[in-house]
Amino acid sequence: MTEVNKVDLAGLFRSRQKATQAAQELNREFAIHQGTKGEATETSWIRLLQEYLPNRYAIERAMVVDSNGEASEQIDIVIFDRQYTPFVINYEGLVYIPAESVYAVFEVKQDVSKEHVEYASKKIQSVRRLERTSALITDHTGTQRKKKLFEIPAGLLTLSSSWSPALGDSFETAIKKSWKVEQGKLHLGCVLSEGGFRVVQDEGDLTIEKSESDASLMYFLMSLFKTLQPLGTVPAVDMDEYLRWIESTSIKPRKHDT
């Protein structure tokens, strides 16, 4: 009988979590400038997501823009379409992504707290309030249709928690409160040293499911992919709407005197 090789998948994820957690703890301890500390932590999460998400997804620190010329606040992590996005502008280190191309957004903080949950909710509102178009697309059968817009999933990623217990009642109250704020819902996230979490809604009732601390990274990544899977592809950008905005804001050339 051929021997079957086995892989300890959970063990591999635990090792990856320990390495990520150690790097972020080192950064928090020795980074002197607060801005540098935050940027290094964001970069750590971005690289991790780039490592584990399929290639169809791109991950950047970015601002999201719409066909009206409106823009979000700068978002720590934007997961967006890599295949069908018609334009992504990188100008002097600032990345601009069309709203239609966004799959999910996350804010990154050193710890989870009431203030940071509220801050993340506010930043996320600035993305969800943008106008998203949906142009007709032709599928393999020749049928034309428009992709229905979905609510952009969002969350918070941290190293630790300011609460004790870390993911107890105060944490749950803050997360559930975000669901009462228009466009401010936090769906899922990760507190590396304490656990991953996701909000489950069943007939209006909210439940926050959480993992054990040693499975926080694995739980978050699998919850994220489970959230992204049913979304399918992003809506097609209606380029006519962006062209109208550009035309309306362009400076008309002056006619020369004859």
C-alpha cells in the first residue's frame, strides 16, 4: 500500500502567524516615529495578503475615486480587481483606484479599541458612499447583463487588544455598534495575538464568531476568502460616466481671434 503523505496545515499557519506577530511586535517596540510604525505594520499585512490571496486580487494602500470626481480618505488596505480594472493611477506614491474595482477594504492599527473601531468605521464610510457604476457586459453565451453592486466588505486588522478580556463584551459592543452606522459596518478582522473574528447575521440577529488565539491568522484568511468567493467579479466600469466627468472638468481651449 502506498503511504499517504500528510501535511499539518494548521501547524503551518501557526508558524506563519508566529513569524508575523513577532515581526509586528518588534516593529512596535523599536519604531520611534509613529508614522513609520504604522506604515511598516500596514506593509506587513499587505505582503501577507499578497502571499495568500489568488492572483486575481491586487492589494494596495490607496484612495478610492468615483466617476463624480469624489475620493475616499486614504485606506490602509484596498483589495481590488487585478484583471478587469481599466485604470489604476500611481502618482508620487499615492495610488488611486476606481470604486467599481474594489472587493474589500481594511484599516490597520496596533490594537483594537473603541476609538479604533469607530475610526475604521468612519474611514470605511468614505469608500462605501462613493458612486459605483455598472456597465453592460457580454457573457460567454452572448447575453448582455449588468453586475449587481454588492456591499463592500470591510474590517480591522491589529496586533493586540486594549480590552481585557481582549475579545469580550466591550469588543463585541463596539463591532456591533458599527452595524448601526450607515455605511459603517465592520464585517471581519484579525487581532493577531488574540483571535480572528467575523460577524454573522441571521434574520437580523448579529453574532460575532471568533477563533482561538493560535488560529487567528488562519481563521481570518479563510474567513476573508469565504467572504470574497460569492462576490464573483467586480462590476464593469461604465467608462462613459468617467468620460463625462473628465469632459465636464476639462478646460476648454480658447478660440483664436481671426
